[in-house]
Amino acid sequence: MAKLENPVQMAVIGAPHGIKGELRVKTFTGDPEALGDYGPLYTQDGRAFTVLSIRAAGAMAVVRFAEAKDRNAAEALTGTELFVDRSVLPEPEEEDEFYHADLIGLDVRDDTGAALGKVLAVQNFGGGDILDLMIGGRKGVLIPFTQAAVPQVAISEGFIRVDPVAAGLVEDDNDDDRPPDHPDSEGEGPNPSGRPRGPKDAGGNR
């Protein structure tokens, strides 16, 4: 079994497709068929999977793995996450392109350049990417990974810059000047047309 030093998730296995051991696979590559270009794929516990054949099926891929001999073996793999090591991936071609794995461990700075903490993980619960931060020694601080909340990502310099207000880390001072019946005033719920706020445990109102 192989232990990846810097794992990057490439796919998650879905339901079996047909009776010959093929599987539907959700890929995190731009082209679903590119999943077969990176050599063996690995599970978190180090098991290797070799792609024998792959074809696109909409946004998914239908994959035949050497390790899934029949439908029964394929069914046992549903939900399995597949990774490669960061070292086998090509470097991004554009300055504003990066892998999620490259964000982990970066310093978090505010708009004045002051250090706030570090990036622990990148999450996605279906509503877009969210950064999991450590702020002031507190883990599990979640902010939306949007241009407004994170206006700068400087991989080579080792930091990201966040807007504390847009990220929901602090209250907007302008909120105090709003009338009590304003839709974004305290107790009236989120402002449907205003700026996005972060998750509740990051200081937002979701």
C-alpha cells in the first residue's frame, strides 16, 4: 500500500454501471476522461486502482478498474474517494490558477497585512467552496471562498488575503446605522440582495 505525502482528491466512485464491473465516477478534473492520465489512483488507506478504460458520460465518467472484476466488486467501491500525490500534477499555467491542496497551510492575512491564522482545509457541502481556517487559535472557522471574501491568493508568497467583513469574520460597522426595519437589521434575517455572509460559526448569519 502506498502512502501519499500530499494527496489531492481526483474523484469519488459512484454506483456500478452495468454487469461487467464498470462504475460511474464523479471526477474533479476539467475533462472527466483525463482521470486516466495520472497513473494509479489511491484511496486514503493506500489501496491502488488502475484505470483500464474510461469514457465520458455527461459530467461523469464511466470507468473500468482492474481491481473491480465484476458488479459485486464494483458495488463494494461505491463512495470510495480516489487521490493522487500533488507531485504528479502539472503546475498551473495561469497565475490565478491553483490546486486546493496548495491552499492548505497558507497564512491568512487581513486587508492591512496583519496575520490572522492559517488555512486548514477546503470544504464543499454543495453550495460552493468554503475555507476552513484557524483564527486566533480557534479551529473550524469557515468562510466562503469567493472573490469578495478572499480577494488575493498568493501561493508563491505563502498567504491568502481576506476581507474580514465580506468573509463574515467581523460585523459591518455600517449595519449599526441601518433603521430597525431594514431587512438586514438584527433579528430580521439575511439581506437577500446584500453581500454574502459566511457560515454562522464564522460570524455570519447563515
